[in-house]
Amino acid sequence: MIHKLFTFPFQAVIKLGEKIAEEVDRELFDLGLIQKQLLQLELQFEFEEITIEEYEGKEAELLRRYEIAKAREQAAWFSSPDEED
């Protein structure tokens, strides 16, 4: 009982950290969000709000995230329901 009282705050912090990490991961690799960001980036470049170097750097990063997100999506499709837990 006493052990639970002392470890509860640490367990709560760990759970909170895991939830935050999941949410950040979800936002970083959300296909729809990445597509919107690519469109915004293209518009910024077309309206000369950013340089070609900035455009190419940000585009490369977004495309890398898109590839990872797509690979994760495909892996989720082909994984069995038992593997998710």
C-alpha cells in the first residue's frame, strides 16, 4: 500500500509523457496535415514569401515525414489485430 502511494506520482508522470509522445507522433505523421503543409509551402514559394533554399529544405522534410507516415499506414493495414496490443 505504501509502495503504491510513493510510486503513483511517478507512474502518472510516465503515463502523461507517453500520451504526449503519442499525440506529437500522431501530429508529425498525419498524412492530411502533411499534405496541407506542402500546399502552404508551395503557396509561400509562389508568392515569394520564402526563398528556393527554404522551400527545398522544408519540402524535403515534409516529404520525408510523408514517406514515414505512408509506410506506417501500410504497416498498420497489413498487421494483424493481435500485433496492435
